[in-house]
Amino acid sequence: MTTLLLVRHGLTDMTGPVLAGWTPGVHLSERGRAQAEDLAGRLRDLPLDAIVTSPLERCRETAAAVTEGRGLEAAVDDRFGECGYGEWTGRKLEELAKEPLWRVVQAHPSAATFPGGESMTAMQHRAVAAVRDWNARLGEKAVYLVCSHGDVIKAIVADALGLHLDQFQRITADPASLTVIRYTPLRPFLIRMNDVGGEIGNIIPVESPNEGSVDQDGGGNLTESDAAVGGGAGTT
């Protein structure tokens, strides 16, 4: 089983009123830096096999807070970058809410393609493919962190829960939040979602001296149920 920690970047001055997207030079605000440091403190005693980040500055700065003192260098993977919003990039959300496409994004995101940009379906496909690649690369006992963006995280969670992309707007990923998915031979388990201050004690499963497999509710109490069953794998 591979444990994935999904972290959304901390706040920026554009978070909320503006769709930053791939706008260059968007850095963490003072509050965002404090959020990143707080998250790093919560995770300090948690061993990580890798830290991966979106190439955008706000994610790289958030990931840097977690890497400090670990002897790890964050790997950049463009597939965890923000959705390509095309001509919507840099526009105010209150303006975008008046666009006909806005209702499609909210109600049927699988049908949404941003003008001059990416479809939400393509965004989910490349992000989920990246998760699967990293899971295979790091191995079944790995615990690793990916710092990404709200819509990307929501899309990965929807995939893990077996939800159609049209349901992903029901999922929330706040700035500097922690979401944890455990990928087992049977199915993924959502261990926690949108956590902005909880304890982290149940993130790493406790292995059974005999089986070393995770129980069916994804927690630390172990059964033999997954040991012999295979199958199952995915705002600015």
C-alpha cells in the first residue's frame, strides 16, 4: 500500500478573487507562508519517501517549507500543475461567474474546456496518471507528499472515490489543507480530506506482524482481507 499526502498550496494575494491559474510570479502571501510553516510543523515527525510539487511558485514555496531539514529535494512534476484555464487566467471570479461556461464548470465539469486552455477531463487524466506513476516508482510501502492545486486535488480524490468528474465540485480542498489517500491492492481509501489542523497519527498504517496489510476501512487495525485480493488503483 502506498500513502499519498495531497497538500494544497498556501494562500496568495490572488487566492479567492482572481483565477490565478498558470500566471507566473504568484507567490505565497504572508499568511500563506505562515500556513506552509504550520503544515510543515505538523508533518515534521512523519517520514516521507519523496516530496513532489507543481512547478508553480506557490506550490514550490509550500513544498519547500516541508522539505526543510529533511535532506530531501522536492521533485517538480508538471502533471500536478494547475488546470490550464486559458483565456480565463488572471480574470476575476465575479466576472467569470457571468460566463455561460461557468455553469458548465460547476454542474458538468467533464464537459468543460476552457477557451484557449485545457479541458477538466484532460487535467484529471494527467494528474491521476502522475499519481499512478509515482505510486509505481516509489513502491507499495512508500509515503510521499504532492503539493498541488485545488481543482487538481479534487480531481484526484474523485478518482480515488470512484466518482464521476461531474461530482468533483462536492469535494473541498482549502489552502494549505492536507488530504490523504492510501492505495491498497483492493482499492484506494480516503484517510482524511481537507484537514487544516488535525493530528496525523493515523496516516501511516501499522503493519501486522503476520500479514502487513491494511483493513477494509483503511485504518491502522489490520485484517487479512486485502492480503489475498488484488485490483483497483484518481481553485487555484
